Amino acid sequence: MARFYRHRLPPWARHCIIVVEKVTLPIMIFQLIRTLFFPTTLDVFLLGILVGLFVAFYLEWI
């Protein structure tokens, strides 16, 4: 199974991944609060995607 290594990417791509990794948690918290107050299908779907992205970064899959 081939593993995804960040250091093999160009510097601009690594920088983009690092920025997305740092911004995911605050956006996820905001989306959670928004979903609790105004639960729509789109909000729940978006929160699920953000949680999946956060877990992928936390477990270093990305």
C-alpha cells in the first residue's frame, strides 16, 4: 500500500495542506454551533465532511 508523504509534494502544495489542517478545527467548531441552532441537511452534511477531514489530519492519513 503506497503511503502519502507530504515531503514529496512541492512547497506550495505542502503549505496549502498545512493551512487547511490549521483552519479545519475552528471551522468545524463554528459549523457545529451553527448546526445545533439551525439544523439543515446541508449543515449536517458539511459538518460530516469537516469531521472526516479533521480525523484524517489527526490520524495523519493526509
